[in-house]
Amino acid sequence: MAAPGEAGGGAAPSGFLGLRAGSRDPGARGPRRLRGSRNRKKGWKRWAGPEARLGRELGAFLEDVALQQRAAGGLVAEKPDESLFFLDTGNEEKDRTLNQGHEKPLRIDLILQPDSKVPAPKDILAHQVPNGRKLKRKQQLQEKLAERGLVPRAQRLLQARLQRARPATPEPSAGQSGADEPAGSFYDIWSDRNPLDQALAGQDPWFLEQTKKQRVRRPARLETKPSELPAVEVIPAGGSYNPTFPAHQALLLQAHEVELRRQKAEEKLERQLRFPEAPTQEAVFREQCEGLLEESADEGSDAEDGPEEPGAPPNLTRLREKKTEQQRRREKEAKALEARRLGEKAARCRRQELFQLRAIRRQVKRREAELLRRCRARLAKRRAEATKPRRLGRLRYEEPDLEVQLSTELAESLRTLKPEGSVLRDRFKSLQKRNLIEPRERAKFKRKYRLKYVEKRAFREVTL
């Protein structure tokens, strides 16, 4: 039996249990520590202990706090009673006055309001400024210089340049006062007498352009538009969502004509490429005997004429004989007489033209009218060609199909309206029509290497 002193010591174990919640038997061993892998979910379930229990409690607590922050904007225990409860007296107007003092919001407004009362996190990147530190230091330096009464170097140089370039202003006369004229430090930047440009006056324009002191003059050809067509063309009235009957029928007729032209072009191409009919035996025999009968007839006619006489002289032109003096004199007199006759006839015609002034005037007017008509026709043709797309590449511009709906496809309301066409395709075609880009076609996929087919082993074993 142990001594009483030994029993009251800390070394001797006691056989009594403590009354506190956290007390345990001092003689008993502590709980065995569970060991094992916890890097998988299976390990979590197997080796779950006080740590897992504490983690679940902590997670539930944090979820509860987050829910209270989203719903009430903070912990419910810290909220006053006025924000959590309201007084219901049975009178709607009185309740509305006591509670908030304004009418109840609409249901749609309540749906559109955010559910969470937690403010959104601040976007730090939206408040950042490029080279913010540098600009801040520069601003602080300018403030310090302004407090000391100093002017920055850039401003001093600009003022010195203005002082050098400022022209000498004449003294105002006695009848004029200087109050109507602006102060010397102000000038019109768009005027021709800019004081900053006085130093460049009289210098070579080529030198100024090469030294980047003067802008290069924009060519006049860049100011003209490639086409006179508007950027956005208004569709016909029949293409609206609620067209009138005549406008819709006119648009349908236009689409019908376009389809007829396309169908005729396809039929013409088909006729040109159609394989000819097979020839019959009679046509083949006639083609084979095409030149035989004519040759036999020619041979018969040659035999009837008979052979030519061997002693006949050849058909030669006569030798040109030398003219005598008398013949030359007569020819010269005949030429002079003919020239005199033609001269008298021309003089007589000129005298007769005096009596034809009215007819000549009418001919001149007809000629001028014809020239004016041709000029107007050329101008009209030029204007028509200005609105047409030009040939910019190897492809020609093709008009897009008309965006039209049939009478049975028209919608009764905007809710059931089906869109026709594509805005992106319309803008792309507009750029081609206005000669801003060349007509293009979709790129075709061209395989670089030959496609290789490989039969898998599993499939080959099944088929065998």
C-alpha cells in the first residue's frame, strides 16, 4: 500500500476521473495516432479524425458567415433590429410610410437587382496609370518649382522662341487704341502668320520636308474616293419588315427578272457544251464522197475544151511606145485646160455659197447639236461607269442575291420575324462594290501530302 505522501504526489496515478469536460483518465494511454496516406479522397475517409471534424466545422462556419454577408450585408448578430424587422399595422399606406417612405418597387426591378450585398472587389488594374510613378515625381517637381517661382526649362525655351519669332508690331496711332487688338502672347494657330513658322519662311520646301520640319503635301489623288456609291445603300421599300403590297410585288418582280437572266445564262452554257448528236450512215457516206463528184466534173470539162495550140503567142502586154513632142504638148494643154475649168468651177461654187448661208447655218447648228449630244452621252456613260465596280483582280464582281421573302414567309409581328441575309456579308460586298478591295473567293484546301489510310490491328483481327 502506498504512503499518503506518495499518493498525493504527481508521480502516483489517481484512480478518480475528473469532472471537467476536457479531463481524462491520467492512467489511461492517449489515443493512438492514425498513420497513413492522405493525398487521396480514400485516405481522407479512412483516416478521418479530429482534424477533419474541425475542418468541417470551420468550413460550415465560414459558409454561414459568407451567406450572412451576401444576404444581409454583414453578420446578423451585429445588425440592428430596424434593419431586420418591420412593423406591420395592417394598413398598406401607413406601413409604406413607416417603413421606407416610398412606393414598393416593381417585381422586374427586384429581379434585376443584385442578390449579393457584398461589394464587388476593386479593380486595381483599372486605376493604374502607365509610368504613374514617373509622372507623379514630375508633377511634384513642377509644384516645387512653382512654389519657388521657377519656370520649367521646356516652357522657358518656348517663351524664348516666341520672343525671337514675334514680329515688330507698329505703334497704334492717336485715333486707334490698342484695346481692340489681342495681346502679344496669343495667336491663331490656323492663321498663315503663325509666329512659330516665321523661322521657316523663305527656306527650300524640299529641305524642310527632308528635315521633318514641314509635313509632306498629301497628293490630290488620295483625296478622291474610288467610287461615288454611298457606304450604306438603302434597300427597296419592299424589303422592310412590314412592306406595302405594291412595294413587295415590285421587289418580287425584280428578283424574278434576276432569276430569269441567270436561268437563261445557264441554258446558253448548256447548249454550247452539249455533245452533238451521232451522225447517221447516210451523213457519213455523204461526207466521205464530198469532193469526188466535183473533181470528175472538172476533169470532163477540161477534156471538152481540148489541148491548147502549141504555136499561139503568149498573152503579153504591149510594149510602151515613146511619145512624140506633139503628144506631150497636147497632154500639157489638156491638163492646163482641166485645171482652168476646175478653178472656174470652184469660183462659181463659192459665189453660189453666198446664196446658201441659211442652209450652211442650219448644217452648223445640226453639227453643234450632234456634238453636244455626243458630249452628254459621254458624260452620262462616264457617270454610269463611275458607280460600277472596276476590274481589280482576276475575278469579276458578282452582285449578291436580293434579300426578299415570299408572301407566305412574311411575319405577322417582329417577334416571329426571321432575319434575311447577313450584315457581315453585306459589308464585305459593299467594300468590293466601292472598289476598296478586290473580289475574292474562299480559299480552297490543298493537301500537301497524299492521304494515307492505315487499318488498325484490332479491326484487322476482327475482319479476319
